[in-house]
Amino acid sequence: MPSGMSPAGVQRMYGFSPPLAPFSGAALSTGGLLFLAVLLVVFPANARAQDPPQSSDQKVEKEFYTPKDRIEALRVALLFTPRAVGDADILQGPPQDPKQFQFHPNDKVICDFDKPGSQMGGKTPKFSCQITKVESANGQVQVLTAQMEEEPVKVKFGANDKEIYAEVVSTRLMWALGYYADSWFPVRVQCNNCPSDPESGSGSKETRNYDAATIVRKYPGHKMYEQGKSEEGWSWKELDEYNGRPIAEKDGLKLLGAFIQHSDNKPPQQRLVCNGVKVDQSTHPFTTTCQQSKMIVQDVGATFGGGGLFTSNDTAKMNLHEWSGAELWKKTGKPGMSDADCPVCQARLSKSLTAKDGLSDPTISEEGRRFLAGLMCQLTDAQIEDLFKAAHVVDMPEYHNGDGSFKQGLDEATIQKQWVEAFRAKREELASGRCRWKSKPTDLASIDNPMGLATVPNHCQAQPF
């Protein structure tokens, strides 16, 4: 029996009565012995399962101790920060932490092997390493200093892995529009003390070079989840049910998912992050609050293809034929339709077989369509071209012969042009659609001009609104 607790207390805790025999002396019955044995086993186990850590010497994890606290963080989480889309330097990429190495196009990253990809989860070729130096194409050299805050970084590698192209295009597009995502930087990697198979960690160790590689910088903020559910993420259903941001932002994000064909969109592919996490240990269970929470899309490797059940490396990732051939809409209206005649729109998105609680053929309001179209149409042709330049799509093996030369009829300019034209065509589908309003606001400025620009640029042929 727990120290200091009466039999009645035990009854209140466990919902049953203990034996009435005294707990000392020869009078202790066989039933009493059995009961004590059960308590010794059950009580510590239940304490571990139900109670957060109580010791003042034990580190308290910054996680949610109740579903209610998590739902509250989802309710107030931001999805989007308005920005002048045309100002985004897509080739250079998102701003970087000044306390870390700064990555630029065509940088060479020198690092020491840390651990194999098999210990990191996922199926794509990867490993982690500790950066010691970065050499830029302009001759600039960065070295590791005591003032820097660098931990081992994740490196994805291999020209045949289409995720290293797709993640750069998708994350830079999301960043340029104002949505939150991790940042992927294409680099060349020199890995010191690297095994011949860095995925498994086996084989002889020596210096190895990977010219087709990317390094991720996580979006800032502490990853949050309920106790014991580190892969929890958030679902698109939770986005609809709990998040309090405007429907324009939420439907805009879902429509963007359909635009890039983000088919592997199960909850672990999304992340809830918090800044200013506080855990109140005076409550039972502990109460966790965030100063600011955000909902991040963290894995967009299976994009810019045709989607589908199996997120195939061939068809679901950076496949121009599949992506350009997939229509954006299953159902939409046309410019000139009255509000009453416009349909409830449905975007076309086939989620993967493993995407339980994922997003599939989402219903889209006019608020969401108009919001995303207004952002997309601010992208210049140069910015769209930079999306595919930054990702080095011209280096994909499908465009090359065995000796590295371009296949007949192809060159760098032709390949770039094909992707840019496909992007612009799909953007025209977005701009020329019309959907039913869910709740049409009196003032449309928050949808049409969230940044408050003097003039909203439109580089689409169609009028987005």
C-alpha cells in the first residue's frame, strides 16, 4: 500500500476495496498477501504511466501532458506570415541562423561522419555529419568556431533520389508565399571518415564526395507532442476542427498541397512547434503552454509528381509528365459566374496508401482559392525559374546519357523552360477557377492583399479575383 494511505484511500484510487484483514502479524490472510503483491506491481507501473515526472532533480520534458493543452496550442497556432512575395530571393533561399554556417548555391560542405541513415528513420538515402568548414564558389571559407551553435546535420544524397530536388522546390515555394516549412539547401558534401555505405554505416571509412546532396535546416521552434507520441504531428482534420486562423489561410494551405501534389501527407509529415514553452508543475497533470505555436509542413519530398498510392520515386516525385498532366481541380467554376452559381470546389489530390488521416481531394472555398491565387500570381517568371534552378532539376539522371551528356533534344535551357511553363499553366488553372464562398467578408483586403501592398502585382494572364 502507498505510504501513509489508508485502505479507504486505496479504494478511492483503484475503485475497489482492499481486504479487511490487518496488514501485520500472523493474521495476514493469503488474500491479503496476494493483494499486497498486486499493489507492489500495479502501483509503480500506474504511477509511471499516469504521472509526469515529479522529482525536482529530474528534467521536465517540454511536451504536452494533456490532450487539452495540445488542442489549445493548435487552436491559436499560426499557419502563415504575410510577405511581399516578389521580394523573395528564391535562388538564395530563406534567411539562415547567423550562429550557424551559411549555405549558398554550389557551396562545398566539409563534415565528419556522425551516424548512418538507418538510425534516422525514413527510406531515402541519408546520413548525419558534423560540419567543420564550408567553401563557397566565390572563394569564401567559413570555419567552425566556439561561438557557433552547430549540431550534426541531416544530409540526403544521391542523384537518383528525387526527393533532393522536390524538397527544395516545394519548401522554397512555401517560404516565398508565406507558409511555414523546413529549409532545404542543395550543396556538395565532402564527408570525412565516411563508410562506403553511409546509409547502413558499413564498409571501409575514408573521405567521400557527394555532388548531389541537400542539407536541412529545421524551422525554428520546439517540436511539441503529447507524452509518448513523438511522431504525432497534426492532421488536416485537426487543422479544420481546431485551428482558429481564417478559412482563407487554411484552405489556401490545402490547395497548395494539391498544387504541388503533396500526396504523402499523413500527420507525422506535419509538425507543431512552439516558442516560449512553459510547463506548470504545480498542476496535476502538468499544464503546458506556448508563447507562440505554429503548424509546419515538414516533409514534402513526394511532390511535383502525380501523387498516387505508393509515392513512387519515379512517378510521385519530380516527374514533369505526371505533374503537368494532373489537373488541379476535380470541380470548379469559371470567371464571370455569380456567387450563387459557383460550385463548392474540390481540388484533385490522391493521397498515399500510408497517409492515414491524410488529405485527399480537399473541398476548397473561394476564400482559399482567391487567397492562394493572389499570392501565386505575385511570383515573377524569374522567381519561378529560380525554383527549378535552385533545385538543380537539370541534373536529374533522366535528362542525361550514361556519360553525363544531355539526351538528344535537351539542354539546360530547354529543361528549365519545360518546368516553368508547366508551373505557369497550373497557376492559370488556379487563377481562373471560381468557388463558392464559405463566408464572404465585407472587406476583401485580408484575402486579396494580406501584406497591405500599395499595388498587388499580377503576373498571371487570368485575373485571380
